[in-house]
Amino acid sequence: MNTKIYNKVKAGALSFLLPLSSFLLTGCSDFLDVLPLNDVVLENYWTKKSDVTSTLMGCYESLQSEDCITRMGLWGEVRSDNMKPGVASSQDLEQLVKENILPSNSFCNWAVFYQTINRCNIVINYAPQVQEQDPNYALSEMKANLAEATFIRSLCYFYLIRTFRDVPFSREPSIDDTKEYRVPADSFNVVLDNIIADMEAVKDDAQLYFRKPNPDRLKEDAEIDNTARVTRPAMYALLADLYLWKGDWQKCVECCNYVIKFKQDEYEKLLKRRLQNDVWIFNDIPLLMEKVENTSGNAFTEIFGQGNSFESLFEITFDEQLNNGNRNTYLGNHYYNGGSTQSNGRLSACEEFYEGLPTSSTELFNTKDCRAYGSIYQVGTTQFFIAKYAANRVVLDNSKSNWTPSYNWRSSNYANWIVYRLTDVMLMKAEALIEQGSDHFEEAYSLINAVNRRAVNAFTPGTGEVLKYDDYKDSKENMEKLVMDERHRELMFEGKRWFDLVRTARRTGDTRELAKTVTKKQLTNISGIQIRLADPNALYLPYYRNELKVNPYLHQNPAYHTGDDSDLEKN
Amino acid sequence: MSNKRLYRILGLIMINCQLSIVSSFAQNAGDIISGTVTDAFGPVMMANVVELDAANRIVASAVTDMSGNFSFQLKNPKDRLRVTYVGYKTVTLPFNKTKFLIKMEDATQIKEVTVTAKRRAQGSGLAIPEKEISTARQSISMKEFEGMAFTTVDEALQGRIAGLDIVGNSGNLGSGTSMRLRGVSSINGNQEPLIVVDGNVWETGNTKDFDFTSANDEKFAELLNVNPEDIESIAVLKDAAATAIWGSQGANGVIEIKTKRGVRGKTRVTYSYRLTGTYQPEGMKLLNGDEYTMMLKEEYFNPHLQASASDNINEINYKSGGEFSEYQMYNNNTDWVDAVKQTGWRQNHYVALSGGGEKAHFRIAAGYDHETGSIIKQQLDRFTTRVALDYFVSDRIKVATNVALTYTDNQKNYSYKVNNQNVDLLSSAYIRMPNLAIYEEDKDGNSLGTYYNMLPTVSSVFRDNQLQYYNPVALANLAKNEETSYNIEPEFKLNYELLGIDDEKSRLSYEGKIVFNIFNRYNDMFLPLELITGGWNSTDANKATNNAYKSLGITTTHTLTYVPQFRNKDHQVMMMLRGQLTKGTSTSQNTSEYGLPTGTIISASAPGIISEFNSSPGQWRSIYFTYSAHYAYKGRYVLDFSMRRDGSTKFGDDERWGNFPALSGKWILSDEPWFQKTLPFISTLALRPGWGIVGNQPLFEALYYSKYTGGKGYLNQGSVYQSNVQLKKLKWEQKETFNLGVDFGFFDDRINGNVEVYKQKTTDLLMQNRALPSSSGFSSLSYQNVGAMENVGWEFNLNGNRIIRAGKFSVDFNVTFANNRNKLTEMDETVLASLNSDFNRQNGSYLSRVELNRPLGGIYGFRYKGVFQYSKYSEVEVPGVSGPNAPVARDAEGNVILDNYGRTKPIMFCYDGVEDEDKEFKGGDAIYEDVNHDGQIDELDIVYLGSSLPKITGGFGFKLHYGRLTLNSQFNFRYGNKIINRARMNAENMYSNNNQSRAVLWRWRVEGDDMPIPRALYNYGYNWLGSDRFVEDGSFIRLNYVQLSYSLAQNSLKKFGLQQLNFYVSANNLFVLTKYSGADPEVNYGGYGVATDNAQTPRAKSFTAGITLSF
């Protein structure tokens, strides 16, 4: 084109356009900033204390979600000898129970734990900057919040390593798409050491009480505030558990001592007056009594029926009064189908622990062990439902020689999920003591016996006791078996049994005992499962298939290797 | 009129305007100007006398009285005087005196007038002469469709535009079509072309969960708002150079619609009426009650050969004599499909008034449609009106306004979901058990006249399926689902010629426009208790749902057009600069209640139990600037350039603005002097190369923010969490197109057409919900730029204009066809892996694969090879016992594999080491090809079965004229695509309690049967794995419409004062030639999914009679 003409034209055009464009361009950028109408954006968040506490509540809420609580329950329990399929089990669930686990099994999906971890990472990342800005947000409050978030994050990682062994570990929050999300897994020990370090750093920052119990008042339930959120004793309980897995017995005992001491002091200083009808001192440790007046079952009702009991350390709490729609759907679906009469959930109990009661003892339970009746409910001759959590009250009439338990069934899914409680910590300590050698057997036995005495209503030492120290004191194996059995009895259906079996197998390096134990419930293919479990890798779940598809740095657990997974690894 | 005729009869002579010669002296403002207007016969009454200023604005005016006299006060002596009267030449004089004597001349006496004008592109860009258009663009005048029975434009366009593939979604009233221009070029963004009406884009915002790949009702609503009768022309812009001025909005092509406006002249009234009858084509034939119960008994027997399996199912056992209280209700042969079909009627009334004088043009049109569906109880009422006014303030200033209003009342059938699948009347009629009665019957089988619902106490096998479906006849009659919408779109426009109106001088014009778009939609639904099988406390009993959506969009546009003139007339330049600003807001509210006290209260505002109550607000904004320039040298070398700058709210600060340039040229060879000498029979030949880039943006707002959302809370404290991953890196998806077009015409363009070849490369493909490793705490990124895709194709378009002429007889024709091939050229492996599903070992599922260098839409499955005749193998057939056609493993040569003991090896389904009888194939089961001969049917036997993308799409049509009689027919076709006929799969699988098609009568029943269809198995076996048994060729040719029209001669109409009278009859969708066995081979295909026919209501067939008259 003729440049002269072109220039002329251009100049002409521009002179006309200038006023127009200046009119249009004013505030263009602001005009295009459309803020979302239903959400707050990062730029306007993290300015005040309540922003931190709200996001912290988001971490707890994530723990409450169906996906999370279901996995906490199933991962720790379903592959153990405790559980069988109930009615209308899903295919995925049945395959877990039958040890026919494929990477496509939806229970291998860990997404919700990382969702919780990320929420914690976000709180930990932003809380310090809020503390600088908001004068109402004290440093100690901030530290306490960080400790809570650290607890929840560590707990999630702890579940993950116990279930998958090696998992990706990150303390960095996921905020935008510039971060590299395809990361390799870190080994079990690396993750464990990291979370121990995290917990050690903040263990004393956590609050002791969210609401201090008032000893002068006869009726008060401060416990709900102090056990629904993470307090200092809960921090120590988790640390004790971590050390137990690490094999650091001394540290484990120290942490347990802190918790036990705390409960002793709390009872003596604050709650003795209020709890004198409920609590008895078993081998120096205050525990809730099963027997109150003529009936037994009180401890069950308080711990599992009402929840947030004196013995509790941390429970994921569902509050029926609040009506915020949060329900414990794991228990509702898997242990019972809500309703005033008990109906079977997706899982049921194994008969061998109960069959014969109440007339004759089973291998696990004595006829007078209240925990048997609180855990399992026999219907007819062949059906054994899970009663723990499903019932909110068990009544055992002490005047009868053979107990016929009567239950109050929960009509809606508001049972709490107990993460740590006092007897768990006592048995952890016992386990650590036993591992430290025969010098500590007696002390360990005292703890175990305290738990057992409570369950069989043996209030006076020496009378009515079921366990005899002489049966066990001679060998470490016996003591180990004793503590495992006691944990089995005490913590049945609380998401602990499978992890206990795995921990023992890791310690001995031998999975045969575990394989023998968990195949007792199987009807078919027993030898096949035992062979499969001989591979220690098979104690852990495979990585979820969809996770492998999007994360090329993740290598499938060799126990679950199939041809097409290796293709993905090439990338 | 009578005056004029009189003059013509008398044969008037021209008379020159006589002016008294008076010495001229300056006049002053305020002087009274007076005069007389006469013609050859004396004074002219009611002539217009005005004072015009320099810009031709009227500043003073008067009208002559009975003796032809006028007077007014002069405003400015520099102005001019103008006298006009209908039928006379206009007289313009300077104000050089105060008294005028004016003689008018008859205008009809002019002997010859030559008007030279170039046809110009009727679009929203530059008004480029049509000949100089250098982009891929095809336009159609609506004159071609006059008298056609179309509800919307897309029906008319079907098969007419090369490269535009239009597929009807379903035959339900108001369900629309989906359109793909030049194939699929984006993964899961919107793929519909942009629809522009008079330069305005219909924007109502979209809610977050709106799925663009499947839903098209919104688009349809957009088209529904334009009455086809109001349309003057349609242009389809295909390549990037053509759509460049629409920037990111036009990334999928643009359909520009121009509506009619008033024209100067006498007021003309047009009225048209059409009556259309529609009916459902014959679909699949179904089993009757007796055949159904027989089949069901076999279904229950076969899995475990258990004779008593169905003994307790009363509903299929005809237990009379008081054994089963509902006996009479389950002993029928009900044809449910017949019960919900009917003949639908559609009436269209349309009136238009148009006309105008010197100062103003107008067109007022109104249409009213009333339509009943071919499925019972569907009714659609639509009222459209469009008022277009052009007011010429002066020659240089024009004010125009356009107000369109559409009201639609669509009474639909109640739709509900069973197992997350939408159920409509017809689909539930196809699966409902045919032995069930429509009406309740007494013990002797007499109808009681009330609708019968299955009782909740029905046998447990029916509880999760048959019981979930409502009685379709009852649902149609008792439930309510009404959607009403109002759309008002006022437009105000100002045109100003800044440098005068002389074509010989440089011109600069400004256009300012503001458009409001007001859209309201209400959905009211009610489900009465009578239909509910769950009793009073069911959450569906007396359930009312009210949904309201309203939106308001405002768009302002400023356009400057500059047309310079050069001394050398060989150069022609035009350029345009446009800026547009859009903003809008919307809100939607949804209330749902159940347990309303009586069935007569059907509003969710009455007290009931609230089950849903939510509202969602939305807003949208955009800015763009467009510059485009056109240059032509000697009218045969053309160069076009355009540049668009788009501002989007959907990207962060760094990526907010996208620049999209386009360049195209044209060389008209046929205008070269040497060409005309050498090849005189070629009247047009032009080459059009073009290049351009357009962009695409994500569908949702606020992606670049890190958002904090409120959760349910923990304990008594509220909770907040970060709900997304902030997208800092997200950028525009870019589509670069190269296009080469050739226009040609032979014999004075009597045959003309064009060929287009193109290549599109889409880079930075936007993908929604891109999966993230969940170890990040999130399952997906809402969007990411993930790869590249390529589309290559060609289009051919040929028109013949009166190619055969013999006396009164002549023939026109049109042909288009097109081909598009797409493939994915670049994508991260992890993205591919997450898009690709695994074989889920379920019946009925096909694998979808997205692979590099492969087209999208590939179908993968097993190869079906018939039915095993026997369960037991023997080399020689023992009739009724065993035979060679039995499920035993064979090697590659087809020899039976035997083990050491001489035993055969059974064929298993996905053997995983656990012996399981369920996994063995038996006699009567489907044979799938064991591709790797391992005796197993598993994922390794899955093969590629074909593509859901057509090889060629297009259409052709003929127009035969004989005198005033015209026969017009149009066909469209698709060739070479595969469809998964899921409708047939569901009707032949014999796997559930659903009714099945009559084809299953040819099923395998006993050992030795040689049948094409496997045995019936209730919830068992692998007889309907995704295989080529249900993958069919979707090629077809459809007679879209055929129309016979007759227009009466104007002479004979004059007596009745009429100008035009046309009659026509037409038939739509008369027949389809296809091998496809389903109801309709026109099946929609989405982004990377496969084309699946889900037994949607097939498109209705229709016959129309109509009349158009104007006076």
C-alpha cells in the first residue's frame, strides 16, 4: 500500500479514535476484576483472628467428612480378624474383607487425608502473618492454633503411612497452579521422623483446657470442649503412638506418663468430687466403673454412648444439638443401620469372640468381661452384629449369674469417633515397657491388669481378677501376647486392631502370625491369602489407580504390581 | 393513487419550473416566506414545504392549503427550501426571495434510471462489496425459505452450509439442536458457534453447573427468540479471518443473522398462516404382555437353571382366583408407547407491517405460535414481536431502534430421575412392563377410570426399577412442568456521518449503540400425590418446585468507520474501529417443597416441607476493541486485516488481554483483462488465502482467585476452607487457522460455488477439571492449558441458478459437502491417562480413549460373533446335547485347546485366579472374539470399532419452477460415522425387568438353538458387553423438506387490492435412507465422548399447509 496514503489514513483514524479510546480505557482493569459473589478471596482474607479459627475448624470438619472417618475406621480395622461383611456390602468393601484388593478399590483413595493435610498446611502458613496484623490475636493463641493444626496434619500422615507405608510428604500449602504437584513418595521412616519432629516442636503449645472444669459444680460437661478439640494430653497421646511405631520405647513411656499423670491430677484436683460415683482407682489410675449399683455397662455408656467422657483424650465429635448436618456416616453405614431396633450394617463381628457367651468364656473374653457385651450383639444363633457405638447404652444385670445384655440402640448417626482415650495410652505404655525388657514387666502388667480389672468389675485387688501375672511374667512373648490381647479386647472396632497387627509384624519382621490371625475369619482361599500376606508389602494398601495415572513419580507397591501399571512408571 | 393514474392517462407533458426572475437580495432570519405550489392542473394541496439546513435537517416546515398556498418563518437565510409531494419530483431552492411560485413536475415521466450499486456484505463488520470478500463466509437469504415450516433458523440451515453440521437433539418440544462448525476443536469448552442477531450477542450468563457438551436448550432459547419470518439473511463465518472481529466469542464460528427493517414506500401488510401436523415415526416394536412375562421367567430361570426362581413373583405369574389381589392389573397387553403418542398440531400466525416515508421507516411484526407435541400433553405457545424504527433526523444523522420481545410458555412433561438418569414419557413407556394396566380395574377387569400405580408392596425384584417409574399416562395428565420465559431486547442506535454523505468524498461515520437484554425464566413443577407410590411421607408427594432466573445484560458499542477517497480511483480503502463493553448480572432462585396439603395447591410458596432452597447470583463483563481494514486495488486485488483485543474477566492480571490478528487476501483472476479473453465461459474465479488466530476462554469466572468458602462447621463454630487452586498460569486457548478458498462461477455465474481448504491448530487447549495428584489436597484444577489439537478439512459448495430452462420450466440446485479430520497432537501423558477410563468389567460400557495423533470420538469394544449354540463341546454336533459351537478356548488356527487329559478349556471372563462359575461362558451366551487366543475375554480383547465423527457431511437440494409453481426439496446427509445404539442395547439385553424389543423373540432358549440373540439372564452374565453388536453405521440421507408452492399472478390480485398471495404445502423429515436400526441416526456427539443414541424421542415428521398474503 502506498505508505503516504497509509500514514494519512492512520493519522486521520487515530485523531478520531483518541477521545473514544481514552473514554473506554479508563478503569479497564478494574472493570475486569469480577470478584466471586459467594466466596471470600485470598486478598481479603487472613486479616483477623477469626479467619484462623474458622479455617482451623475447616480442618476438623474435614476429619468429620464421610470419606475421612470411613477410612479411619476401615483402614484400621477391616483387614483384621474382627470384621466380616454384613448386609449390602459394596463390592469394594467385600474385596477388602476378602483380601482381594485391587488398585481400583475406592478405599485406596487417600484424597480426603491430603485435603485435611492441606487445610492444616494453609492454617500453619498464614496464621503467623495474621498474628502480626491483629492485636487481638495473642502469640500464645496463635501457637496453640498451630499446635492443633500440626496434630491434625500429623495424625493424617500417621494414618497414611500405616496404611500405604511410603507416601508423598509436604508441609507446603497448595495455593496456586505454579506449584509442582507431581511428587514422589517419601519412605515410612522419613515421614514418621518428620511428624515426630513437628509434634515435638509444638507439643507444649497446645492448650491444656478449652474450658477449665469447675470442681465446685456438680454437673458440668467441660469434657466436650476439652476432648472435641486437640489439647495438650492429646498431643502427647499421638506422640506416644508415633514413638511406639518408631520403636523409641523410652520416649513412648515418657509421653504416656504425661497423659496418665494429667488424668490422675485432673481427677484428684478437679473432678474427684464430681465423679466419685463413677470413677474408681485401678492400680493408681482413675477409670470409669462399669458397675454402678446393680447393673454393669456404665463405662460403655459413658465412653461410647454419650461420648466425650472423662477417659477421653480426643474424639471427632458429632453434636446432635447443633444440627449442622455433620453425622458419623461411617458408623451409621457400617456398624448399624440407624433406627430404634438394631439392624445389621455393612460389617458384622466375627463369631469366635462371642460364641458361647455368656455361659462359657471365649478364647478372648471372660464371661464377666463387660467389653464383650459392649462390642458384639448376638442375634439368634448365627448373626453377630457390632454393638460398639451402635448402642448408646448396654445394661448388664449383676443379679443374674448369666448376663443377658439389653441395649438401647442409637436412632441417628451422632456417635463420636474416639481417636485416643486413656486406656489406649495405658496399653501403649505397657507395650513400650514390655519391649524395654523384663525389668519393666511388672509395671506393664499393672497397667494391663488395671484395664482388665475395670472391665470385669474387680474393684479390690486380688478378688475377681481374671488375669494372673504368673501366667505371663516368664517370657516376653507371653507379655507381648497379653498386651495385644488386652488391646484387642479393649479397643475392638475402634480402628486400632489392624494397625496393632501391622506394628507387631513390623517389629518382628515376620508376617506369618498376622496372616494366621486374619485368615481365621475367611471361608475360602485361606492358603492363597496367607501366601499373599507373606509378602510384607501386602500389609499396605496399593496406591489408588487414578492417583498413579496423574502422578508419574509414584511407584506402585510391588505387592500389587500388574502389567499395565509398569507402563505408567516409564513416564 | 387515483391522482397518479389520472395523470398517466392524460399523458402529461413535462413543465419546467417557472421562476419569476427577481433581483436577488439577502433575506433575514424571521422573515415570513410564503408561496404557492401548483402543477399542470392547478394548486397542489398538502404538499410538504420545508426549510433545510446544511446537514439536511428540517428546521421549519409547512403544508400547502386547499389553494396550494404556504407560509412559514425563515430560520436562517443560508438554508434551502424544499417542496415534496408524492408522485412529483422534489424541488429544492435557495432562499433568495420571500415569495415563491412553484410548479411541480410529475416524477413518473423519467424515461430511464440506471442505479449502480454494489451488493455489500450484510454483517456487523465493514460493508465490503460482496465481490471483494476475502474470507470464508457463506450467506443465505431467507427468501429461499419463504413459506417453510420452520420453528427456528437452524432447521432451515441444515444441509445448506458447507461444514456446518447440525444435529437435532430430540423430538421434544423446545429441545433444540446442536451445531458444530468445522468439527470439534476444543476438549470441553463450548463448541457451539456464536449467534449474532443484528450485531448483538445474546448473553444471559451461565450458571456454574451448566454443561456445555450436553445441554443445548440455552442455545435453542437463543434461536427461539428470533422468528424465522423476521430474518432477512443469514451469514455463516467460518475461518479465523472472517470471525476475527468477534475474537474469542467467535472461536467456534459465527452465525450472523440480520433481521428485516422497514423500507421506504407505501405501508405493506403481510400475513401468513401455517398449519402443521406432526407425528412420531414408528419406533422400536416392543413385546406385549404375554411375551414379556415369558421372557422374564426365562431371565430368572437361566442364570442358575432354577425352575422355581420366579415362582414368587406374582406380577408375572397370572395368579387369578383370589391368589393375587392385583391380578387384573397385571394381565394386560398395554402398548405404553402408543398410549403416550399422538398427532401434534402447530399453528403459526404472523403479521408484519412495514413502510416509511422520507423521515422514518418502520417495520412492526408479530407472530404467535401454538404447538402441541407428538407426545401427549406437550404444548408450546410462543409470542414474538419485533419493532424496527429508523428515523432520519437529517441525511447525516439517523436514529434507529429495535425492540424485540419473545414470550414462550412451554408446558413440558414432568421429568424426573431414576438412578441418576433422566426419564421422559417416551423412555419410560419403552421400558414399562406391558402386562400392567394404565387404569385400575375391578375384579372382573373393568376399568375404574383412575390411573393405576404399582403398589409399594410389589415383589421386591421390581422395587428398585419398575416401581420407580411413574405411570407415564398419569404423569402426563396429572403432573405439571411449565417453563415460561420472557426476553426483551431493546436496542438504540445512533448513526452520524461526520464528514458528509457524498460518496465521492472521504467519509467518516460513527455508530453508537446500546442494547439491553432482559431475560426472565420461570419453571414451575408439581408432582401430585396420586402418582406417588411411596405414600404421604414420601419426599416426592405433592412436591412443588419453583425456579426463577432473571438476567440483565447491557452492551454498549461504538464504531467508527472511515472510507477515504483517493484521486486515483484504483485504490479503495475502508477501515473500522470498534469498542464494546458488556456487563450483566443474573440471579436464580430455586425452591422445592413437598408434602403440600392438597393437590390443588401447587405453588412452593404454600406452607410445606422445604427440601431445597437456594439462590445463585452471577455476573459477567467484557471489553473488546476491534480494528479492521480493507484495501482493494483495481477491485481485483484485495487485502484485509483485522485485529481484535479481548479483555476477559476469566484470567488473572497477566493473561487478561488476548490479541487476535487476522489477515486475508483475494485475487479475482476473472477480472484480469487477459482472463476474460482466454476463458470467457468462466465468469468468476478468485483465490482467497487467509490466516488468523482466535482465542477461547474458560467458562467460569473468578478462577484466578484463591477462594475461601464456608463449610458446615465443627462443633458450634463455623468453618472456612480454601476451595480451589488459584489459577495463576491459565492463559487463552489459541486457535490458528489457515484457509484457502477458491470462488468460481461459470456462464454468468449461473453455476457458482466455492471450495475451501483449511487447517486449524488449537494450542494451549483448555481442559476443565484437570486431574491433580490428590496428594496436593485437591482432586483437580478447574482449568489447565494442556495440549494441542489439529483440524484439517475441506468444504465444497455449489449452486446452480436456472441451469435448465425450457419454456416456463426451470431448475435450480444446491450442493454442499464437507469433511473434517481432527486429531490430538500434543498432550501430557498424565492428562491422557486421567481422561482414559479403565475397562470396568461391566456390561454395556465402551472404553473411551483419547490418544495422541488419533481423532477424538473413537469407539472401543469387543467384537461380537454371535451366540454359542451348546454349553458342551463335541467335535460333531449331537442335536440338543453338544456341538462344535461351544464356549471352549481355541488357538490362533481355530483348533480347540486340549489339556493332557484331553479336556477342553472353558472360555472365561476376566479370569483372575479365582475359580468362579459366574465367569464361565455357557451355551446361549454371546461369543466375543478372543483376539489373543488365551481363552479369556478381557481388556486385551478390546479393539477399535470405528469413529463417531462423520467422514462427510452435507446436503443438496433442488428447486423446480414451472411458471408460478415451485417445487423445493432439500436433503441432508452424513456419511461414515458410527453410533453406539444404546437404545437397542437396552432393549435387547434381557438383563433387567425392562420391557424389550420384539427382536428378543429370536433369542437362544434351549441347547442347540442357532439364534442371533443370546439368552435372557437376569442380572447375570456378560451378554451385552460393549461390542460391535451395538455399534452401527450412522450414515444417512434425509429428505429434510419438500415443498410445493404457488403464487398468484399480481394482475389478478389487483382486483382484490392484494399484492401477493402464496399457497404452499410442505413435508418435513419425510424419509431417511439409512442402515441404522434406531429411531433416528442423527445423534449428537460431544467433545471427546462417543456418539451414543439413548433412545431420545426421535424427530417428529410433519406436514404443513400455509398461506401468505400481503396488501
